[in-house]
Amino acid sequence: MDIILLVLALLIILFCAEIFTNGVENLGKALSLSQAVVGSVLAAVGTALPETIIPLVAILMYKGEGGSSIGIGAILGAPFMLVTAGLFLVGIGVFLSYLLKRRKVLQVYLEPKTFKRDFTFFLISYSLAIFFPFFFENTRFVHYIIGLLLLINYFIYLFFTFRAESLEVESEENLYLEKILKIKNPTKNTVVFLSSVQVVLALILMVKGAHLFVEKLEVLSHSWGLDPLLFALLIAPLATELPEKFNSLIWTLRERDVLALGNMTGAMVFQSTFPVSVGLLFTDWIVEGLALTSAIIAISLGLIYVLFLNLFKKIPVYLFIISGICYLVYGYLVIQSFNN
């Protein structure tokens, strides 16, 4: 029964991801927003908010060292999953769309400036939060300063994203709610309203599906004899990021790579600023061991992506495969730590 519910949860996530992307595309088109804004802000923040609640609850409601450790782990796990497993799934989407002959050339279509901007802001924010204890005394005052700088950095990022040049959003499909309600020739305000409703409903159901997926995956992991901590470090964070991953997969299959990548990189910028600032304000923010390892891997991959963009103005598909390999390497390190 648990396996059936696990599969059902996955189908719910896939279905809702399709509804979400359709709603976001039509909302962006109705508001005349660029693909950079829709992907990096609307889609990214929308799908990142739900899992952001997890560390907030752990830190603010479950006081003590346990809640703090869970919160910090969840905060650091989100950007790591996005830059490793998330971007790997984008690469898989590119390969699949090429094999299905939906794209003529095996390459990633992107706006180099948009991608570079997102990764640059991510690297600045994340590096500041991770490495400041090595250069400054780890005091509450320093926490406040870094937390404030991260929030300011995100607002600067929003400013540049909204002002940057980018292609306008295109939508091949009419809004699904329009079809269901049989509305013909809707006004702009009607499209905006219905798109917003569809996005919110899809997001709620997608989050419910993700929670069900994690719950059943946890039950099965226990029955299979997996260590609970192993599940918490590797499987649960991967599952909670499913909304971003499947949204990006759907967009990649449709050759909407700018939206797909923006969904990932925009979420990375958000996850490395707001949740991290909460961690800095309400915990001792001690980053070490496997948590530090995951952060170093994420930052290193970010630097590699930016380097390739600066040198070649494009991202080779195999680089996304390397992101997946990095996730497997981290998984190996986690498993080895339990064996030692």
C-alpha cells in the first residue's frame, strides 16, 4: 500500500507541475514579464517557499540543539540539492527532448547574462554565509550584519532581474482554467486572476504530494532498513525539492531552457539569502562536517558553471551530468561516515 501511495504522490507532483508551469507561463505573458523574471522570481520563489517553512519550524518551534541542527541542515541542503540533483535533472530533460527529436541540437538554450547573474548572486550570498566564521568571530552581532547583508543582496538581485533584458514569455497552451470554465476571449485581468488561482492551487497540491511522497518514502526506508539519519540527509531533501525539479524538467522538454534554469538558479539565490538569514539570526550557525562538505560542493559547482559561461558563453550538457555525479559522491561520503 505504501508503494502505491508513493507512486500516487509522484503522479500528483507531475500533474501539478504541469498545471503550475501552464499557470506561470500565462501569468507572465499576461503581465508582459520576461522569462528571467518568471523563471528566476515567480516560479523559483513560489516553489521554494514551502520547503523554506521546514527549517523555520525546526528553528523557531523546536528549541535547542536538535532543532538548530535540523534547521541548519535543511537550510544548507536546499541549495546543494538544486545545484546537484536539480541541474542534473535539467540535463536529463535536454537529453530526453533531443532523443524525442523535440530539439535539433543537443545543447542548452540559455541567456548567458541571466544565468551568470543568478549564479553570481548565489555564490556571493552563500559564500558569505558559509565562510565568514573562518574570518570573523562567530558572534551574534556578526550574525545580524551578515543576515542583513544577505537580505539586501536579494533585493538588489530582484532589482537587476526586473531591469535586465530577457525574452518575453511564450505560452503554447491556453490557461487550463479557461478551458475548464469554457471562457472565450478573456480580458487581461481575467487571465491574471485565473492564472494566479491556478498557480496557487497547483502549488498547494504539489506541496501536499511532495509531503506524501516524503512520508511514504520514510516509511519504506525504515522497512528496508535504511538509517533514519541517512534518509534525513540524502532522500528527504531530494524529495522536498521535487516541485522545482519537475517544473524545470517539463520546461526543458519543451525547450524552455531559460525558464527551466531560472527556476533552479532563482531558487538557489532565494534559498541562500532569506532562509540563511533566519539561520544566522536564530541559531549559533556552526557549519561543519557533512553540512560544510555539501556547501563546498555547491559553491565549487557554481564557480565551474560561471567559469564555463565566461570562457565559452554557453553550458555544455555534460556539465549537468557532473552535477549529478557530485550528488552521488556526497551520498557516498554520507554513507561512509555511518560505516566509520
